[in-house]
Amino acid sequence: MPWIQTLEALLHHTIEVCIILMELIGVCVMVVTAINCFIRWLRKDMEIGLRLAQGIALALEFKLGGEVLRTVIVRDWAELGILGAIIVLRGLLTLLIHWEIRNERKAIAEHRAAKIAEHRAEMEAAARRGESAAHHGAESEKPRDMRFS
């Protein structure tokens, strides 16, 4: 049955192309993320760590997808073992990066909340100073008793 061999060869080549595309997309995501984060770093953006971690996580997802596709065409147990180890390592890296993303988001939210609280305290202090000055100024603008001038 030569047509089965032809279909198997077609599947094999299609999967190899898909693997290369997945790897290429992962690399492109990583490069674009690195350039974007470098520009943000120059602008002193405080969310650079979060953006970088998100980009790395996305790139790793594409790379991991390529490795999973590779399992379809693997024929040897030794190669499958190496591939399994790579998948486990990339999976662990992805979990670690997602943990880092969650912590970075939490730190950013806490930082923003602190900035908002600081701004509110400044506004309240300014309002109190303004009321005090207005109150103090109102006393000085009272009509004077002409007898004591």
C-alpha cells in the first residue's frame, strides 16, 4: 500500500513544517518582547518585569507546542525520553513564569494602591490647609471697629 506510505510521509513533513513554524513564532515573540521591554526600560516603565514575563511565557507556550507536535513523529524511545524531559522542563519554566507574573501583578497593584492613598492624603492635607487658610483669612477680613484704628 504505497498510498499509506505517501500519507505518512506527507503527515511527517507537514508536522515538521508546523514544528518549525511554532518554534519560529516563539522566537519572534521573544525578540519582539525583548525589544519592547528594552524601550520600556529606557522610558523607566515600572511594568517592565510583568511585560517581559508575559512575553517569555507566551514564547515558551509556542515552543512547548512545537515539542508536543514533535512527539507525533518520534520513532525512538531514547528520543522520546529526551523530548519528554524537554517538555517537562519547559512546562516547569512556564509554571514558574506564571507564578512570577502573578506576583508582579500583585506588586504593581500594591504600588498603585499606595500611590493612590498617598495622593488622597496629600489632597486631604491640602484641603485642610485651604480651609484653615480660608478660615484664617476670613477672620482677618472682618470689618474693623473704627474706634480702635
